[in-house]
Amino acid sequence: DSGVTQTPKHLITATGQRVTLRCSPRSGDLSVYWYQQSLDQGLQFLIQYYNGEERAKGNILERFSAQQFPDLHSELNLSSLELGDSALYFCASSVATGTGGRNEKLFFGSGTQLSVL
Amino acid sequence: GQQVMQIPQYQHVQEGEDFTTYCNSSTTLSNIQWYKQRPGGHPVFLIQLVKSGEVKKQKRLTFQFGEAKKNSSLHITATQTTDVGTYFCAGPLSGNNRKLIWGLGTSLAVNP
């Protein structure tokens, strides 16, 4: 058990809908990362938050947004869903922001499997 | 743009055989991380290499970071069925230590 909690584990929805994925980081971790994993594209970094602020952005679509709350949990909102958004969405947490020439190791949650029908 | 390539994409071995996966970056990396993802599971951190030419061992796993810090390898001696999974390498985007660029992974299957 990594200590990172993601809910729900599975989500089935229809095209055009909006969903929210939730993540609680490990106790003491200030950074939260969101990743999308699909068979053909591997692990794609979406976005990172550190202590409530956005710190880095990856290949996140404009239809997607995220936030980190004062209690450090994070939510990833996916809207106007398309078939191609079906994927496994991972949240990961780490202690710090990854400065000083070294990246902090990531602890991944068990993921949310999103199926868009 | 900056890329991290992993080869091979798939590897099928007989239990007891050795296995190696290679990670090559288009640019120099300040550090590199390796993760393992079991089927149906999530990525789990294995190790981080920082120094040029660094070699680290974890039981049957040997990790190397190239002298030029542009490549890395993971070697497993005498594979076991518990080694099954996908092995990913990840390195930071140049000029931005906060973003990791991930390889597509090497999927290892082990025949008992």
C-alpha cells in the first residue's frame, strides 16, 4: 500500500459527460501529480500541484482541470468526455517539488479506470 | 522535443534467464528513476541514479547510469516469476526538474 488513495476505482460514463477523480496524498506529502496511462501512449504527465499551487503542466487538455485543496487532497476534473479519454488515471504524491537536481520519488495510487462509452 | 526511449518494448524469458532493459535519452539527464508496474497494478519506485557512471544493486537487480548521463540500464539476474511486469525509466525535462519524461516501458514476461 503506497499510502495514496484514489477514488473511485472504476468509472463508466458517456461521451459529453463530466467526471471528477479524487486523490488523497500520503501523509506529509505536499506534491500531487496526475498521470494518464493508455496502452499506446504509456504514462503521460498531466499536471503537478505543490501545497495548493500549480507547479508544472504537462499534456493536459483544456477540457481537463485540477486543483489541490488546503487539506492537500486533489481533484482532477474531466469534462466534455470523448471516447479517447478512456484510460487509467493515476495520482502520485511526493514530499517536495523536485528542485536541486534531484527528483523526489513518486508514490502512486492504485488509479481510476475511466471508461467513456 | 526531449525523448526517453526504452528498448525492448517486450521481452519474454524463461525463468532463470537474465533480462536487460535499456533507457536512452535524447538529452543529458540530471538523474533517472526506475519504476516497476505489475500487471493490474500501479508504478512502484525502484531506484534513482544521480551520478555519472553510477551502479546500484538491489538483490538480483543491477541499475547503471551511463557516463554521459544519457542512458541507463536495468539488468535482472536469474529472473523469477515475481519479476513479471513493466519497467519504466523516467528522467527530468531539461531545465525543469519538476517534470519527468517517461519511457514507454519494457514489459517482461517470465515462463515458469
